[in-house]
Amino acid sequence: MLVMITDTIEQGHQTAASLVAQAIKKNPTLRLGLAAGNTPIGFYQGLVHLHRSTHLDFSGVEFFSLDEFLGLPSESSMSYEAFFDQHLFRHVNADPAHIHLLKGEPHGDIVSYCHSYERLIHDRGGIDVQLLGIGINGHLAFNEPMSSFRSRTRMCLLSPETRENLSRTFHETEVPEWAITMGLGTIAEARTLLMLAFGKEKAKAIAQGVEGPLTAAIPASSIQLHPNAVVILDPAAAGDLKYKTYYRQQSSHLAMLLPRGLA
């Protein structure tokens, strides 16, 4: 695992956007897994800026989403489909035929729908780079504590901690109880994982996920098993880590340590 500690949140977003842009230039048909939420907004802004300033081409990139709230129609302003349109798709030259997002109102039964999403990822050749955040309780995507490390795309019940945290975004609207999410096993099959975490409120979860024991109680700890995981943090999110000095030494040798998918 490569842990990068940037001086500011803005630098973290810029670093992540530059790495993904580099990967797209190297592989114009890159398959990119998207994450929603407040954390990656600056990352998407960085990609949009690179599209406009350097003509970064998204026409061949295929996109897959990590999760979605169950019961929310696509046109809901609170859906992750709306989030990706607002922060990325409407600003770049993505091909609509290459955008594969989980639906909050899927056709047919949920189990069959989840299986079809798994088949789609497989049939398209798998995900090259999967963007990730981390929940304050250590959840990964919407895989809440005690999710199986081998879990696949499925319906899941959101924890009270997650729903309370999401209430800041939903404001007067009630936070859904259920979501559809890629499983930890699905995420683990991506060739490269790119996790972003910023702010003091993420420090405990990051310490548990990056340096703590491997445990289903902290789903994010599953990234310790991945051969090509990159974690980008600001100093606040890195505050509880024990090996900060070593991580900063790693960053000085970035070109040699980056996974092939991002190098």
C-alpha cells in the first residue's frame, strides 16, 4: 500500500486527478470506478479542469459507480446519478454508452439486477482504477461493518452512523435506509484502488483501515490485502497514523512506487 500525505486537501485532490489523468492518457479506454460524496468533489473538479486546459479525452473511458440509494429515482437531486452528472459528466466528453451507473429504482428483482451489474463489469474487462472514500465507521462504499470480504454487489441496510452523517447532505429529506453497493469482493478485483480521505473526522477510520488489524468490523481494512492500493490523505486525516514519517519517505520515491495502472 502506498500512503501519500499531501500538505493540503486541495493538493490531495490535484494529485489524485493528475494520477487518473495520467492513467487515461496511457490507456484511453480506461475503466474507471466512481465514488460519490463530499470527499471526491475536488477530484472531479480537477479532472474537469484538466479536460478543459489539456484536452484530456474522456470519450473512450468507461465509468462504473460504487453504490446508489435504493428507492431514489435517477432524476432525484439526491441520487448519486445526479451527483456524477453535476460534478463530472456534463462537463467532459464522456460517451453516454460508456456510463454504467447503479440505479436506485432497478428493473426486475434486486438480486437479478445486482448479478447483472457484476456480469457487466466482468464482460467489460473489469475495473482498472477504482476511486474510494471511507466512512467514519470504516465502511467502504456502502459495505457497513461486518460485511464479508468476499461480498458482491448487493442490497444493504445503512447503519445509523452512516445515515446520521448523510443527514447533513439530505437536510430536510429523510435519508434512505437501504442502498445498492458493490461488495468488498467486487471492489478487490479492481486492478488499482485509489482512496481519498481528508479531515480530522476521518483520522480514526483511516488509522484502523490502513494500519489496524484486518477485520470485518472495519470494512476499509480490506484494502490491506490489495496489491495496488494508493491512499491520499491530508495531515488531519493522517493524524492517527503511526508510520507518518515512513509514508512521507515513500512519497519522495513516488515514480518508483506507484502501481503500474497509475504510473
